[in-house]
Amino acid sequence: MIQRITIVTLVLLLSASFMASSEPATVNPEGQGFSSERLQRISTVMQDYVDCGEFPGMCVTVARHGKVIFSERYGYMDIESKKKLSDDAIYRAYSMTKPITGAAAMMLFEEGKFLLDDPISKYIPAFKDAKVFVKETDNGPELEDCKKEITIRHLLTHSSGLGYGWGNDPVSKIYQEAQKSNPNQSPTLEEMVDGLATLPLYFQPGADWQYSLSIDVIGRLIEVVSGMTLDEFFQQRIFKPLGMKDSGFFLSKENRDRITTLYRYNQSKELVPDHSITRYTKGENRMLSGGGGLLSTTSDYLKFLLMLSNGGEYNGVRLLSPQTIQMMGRNHLEDGISLPWGKLQGHGYGLSVSVLTDLSKSQCMGSVGDFGWDGAASTYMRVDPQTGIAILLMTHRMPCDDGIQLKLKNLVYQALIEK
């Protein structure tokens, strides 16, 4: 009996130790080359965003070489009830889903399931006859054949010719009429992607860059080549191995009190709750959007981020090789293609992430080769392979705020005093 209790106790202790070790360690910033005093400038700026009514709340986490050196919360999960932002708050990742989908695709790439320059029609035949918009005529849109087929690389870099249908141009209007610009309109990922393949491309594949539903198509590619639904692949191949227990496309009933209230500005530029998107909170999410459908927490997403910053491995679990991470974080766009958004000045685009290519043209500090992305509710992630820095901002205000992201990155790097 004594021996049995001892063994059981030992197992429990080992289990507890393993669970504790699954969370990244928090260390003194000075030991990682940072100034604690300078890092507190982050709190001054972030708290001001909350106090001025520009943001409901946010959590900022900074790590170096896999160790957390700064993590603070500000503001509220819900302004009206004054519910403070909690450690286990659940956020809408929106387009910060894209790097996870990109990493998932690269796991299959490593397994020899496809090559980057394979035409997507090899796996999703509906794209075989894709056409490119030329001009509007009295008889309708004039289209032409693709000079080369859309490849997997085109999709991962948003150079496929697909879009979101957000503009007032003729192709966007076709998207809007087809109701394919909003993933919420599509019953399933397969149906959305097959429908998308029937719409004209904005430009010849590889000729330009345009933010798009391309990563949603990558999500469908993952399903086709893995034989698993996208949520199953994420859960079995990424979330469970990394210990991301609160990430996924669906919000359980018991966790509904943990999701942050989403906010937007009204006409008076006051924050008001936005309850229009219910697919997360009411179990309506059938369209598994690899481009913007995930929910996550600060703790969970940080594990994914640290996996990227540590060359594909976190807590003894390797998802990708260092060479693959390097490939993801390189500019894959053709020479002469520039990104149209101000926050992306001096950047190219890698495999599902933007990549800093020219510091002199950028609005913020960093290192050539640092990479990351953001989300519609102003979430933001960045990884710097040169310095080992990882930055994570989780928040819940739309539309995406470029200013807070650029300021946060500068605030982190100004506190780095020893490389």
C-alpha cells in the first residue's frame, strides 16, 4: 500500500511538473539584454489607449530566446460591465489564423505532400480553368486565360490574383454579388473554395500582391492532402502537441464567459459592442476559415509564436525544421512587387507572413528578416530570428489599428539595450 501511494504520488508530481513546464518561463529582462525601466514605456502607452477610450483592453507579451520578459494586461474584457481582462481571456484571432494555417501547410510540405510551385488545380480541380479579369465591356467583363496557373506559393504569398472583394472595382463587385467576399456566407470550406474558383482573378498569378482569401484555399489544400478536416488537423497536429488547449474554431458553452466582447467605433468615435458576428459564440461556425476563423488565448498563441521563434520547436515538441522556418520568413514575391499598405513599407511577403526587407523604408525598428502578421481586431504577432525576440498583442477592437502595432514594435526594440 505504501509503495502504491508513493508511485501514484510520483506520477502526480511528474504530471504537475510537466504541466508547469509547458508554460514559458518568465525571467528578469536584464538577463535577456532588455531594460526593465524602458519596457515600462509599453505600459504607459497601452494604458493611455485604454484611458482615452480607443481600446477596451489588451494583453502585451514580449519574449526573448523562448523566455517571457514582459507580460501585462490593461483594461476590460467588457467595458459595460467593467469586467477586467483576465489571464485566460479568449480572443478572436481573425487573420492571425493565417500564420497557423501557413505553418500547417509547411508541415505537409515537409512530408512531401506537395511542392510550392505545384498548381493548386492538382489538388483542387475547380481552379484548372481560372480566368483573369481584363476590362469591363457593354457585354460584361472581358476575361483572359491565365498565363500560368495559380501555384501553392502564389496562395501562401497573396500573389494568386484572388481577393476579398472589399473594393468598388468591377472584380470586387463580382465577388460581392457572388457573396464570396465574406466567409460567413459559405456553408463549408469546400463549397466556399469551389465557388471562389469560378470568379475572375484580379490579375495574372504572380504579377502583383493583394490581400485575399488565398490562405482559406490553403486551408482546403490541407484538408485534401491530409485527409482530415482543418479543425481536426489543427487540433491533432498543432494545438494538442503544443498544449494550446483553448484554441480552435468553436467556443464551448462553458467558455462563453471567457470570450472578450468585440468593439467597434460608432459615428461619434466611441467604442460600442459589435454583436453582429455570432459564428464564434453561438455554434454557427461551419466554414472553417484558415484565413481568419480561430479563437485563441494569449497563453496559447504565445506557444505557437515561441515555436516559430525557436526554429520550429517548443517545449520539446518539434513541428517544423529550422530550414522551413527560414523559408517561411523570406520574401517570396517577384522583384518589383511592393506592398500597398503604409504599415508594410519596407516589407515583402513570405509564406503566410510579412517580412521586413528594408529598415530604411520601414516605419519601425526591427531586424531584416523579422516576420509576422496581425488580425482584424488589432491583434499582432512578430518574430525576429536575429535577436530571438517575439512580440504578441491580443486585443478586441475593430478595425485593425496599424498605429498600436507599429508603436508596440518600436516600444519593444527601444528597450533592447544589449544584442
